[in-house]
Amino acid sequence: MLSRSFRIFATKEDLIRIFLDFQHNIKIHYFKCGRIYDLIETANITNGAFLGISTKGNHTNNRWLVCHKDVIPLKRKNNMCQDNSIFFLDQELNESSVVINIGGIYEDKALFPTEISTIWYENIESKELYTMLKKSCEKYVACTKNGYLIGKDAYLYKNQYRFCTIGIDSPQIYDLKFE
């Protein structure tokens, strides 16, 4: 198993530009990750109500599995769960996919990064999705700082928001700093 990931600090406007570009270049669909009862699917992630908003105030937020349009993801059961209608959706069984953990602005005081990753980089389809999404991100980047891509719109807020890498309650020493 070969994994790859990158992070981008991006506002809602940055994310809309990135995902519209990505969706224009390849036929894909997104599935909500996590413990769920029914598959939640969308072809256009920019229509989401919480795009660019961090609801939890930490680096884990709103996760989506990205697959090519003709792929239906495999679900996994957890043997510890008694309810047979509950399943988990993640990358474990889905080798032709990428995971997006969407970050954004938290309570108008901090910005959290969006993370794009795959644990199946050696898979041709997974590598293609990852590479195309990274190219779409790089089109809308102002700079790179300490390995983080910084969206053009996010860069305008470098003095207004904390650029949090962990959580809102974490010490500011862990924040991404601009000089």
C-alpha cells in the first residue's frame, strides 16, 4: 500500500474554483464517508451547505470519497455494531478512490486546511484522481508554506485568521505563521 497526501488552506471561494475545475476535467462523483445508514452521493461537491466551513474546529471535518463516475464504492460492516443497517464508507475497500477532508473557516476566527489523500496510490485510477485533483489545486494557489498549499483567496486572510493545523484549542505555536 502506497499513500500520498497534501493539504491546502482554502476558503469557500478557493474550494469552489478548485472543485469546479476538477469536476470539469474528469467524470467523478463523491460519497459521504463515515458511519452511515444510506449512501450520500453528489456529482457536484460545490453545492454542499458546509463547503469551506469547519464545523468542529479541528483538522477532521467533512470527509468525502471521490470515485470515477462508473464506480460504486464498497461498504464495510463493523462486527461490533449491532444494527445491521449501519455501514462504514472509507478507502479501506475502495482501491480506486481519493479521500477529501474538507476544511474551512471556523467561527470567523480560524482557517483549517483541506486534506486530499489516498492509501491506494499504486492503483492507476486512484493515482489519476489524486494527480488531477492536485493539479486543480495548484492552479489556484498563491504560495506554499511549510508544505501547505495556500489558496489565493485564503492568502488574503493571512493576517485575519489563525491558520490552524490541529485544532482551535491547540496552542498557537502549532499554527502556520506568515511573516
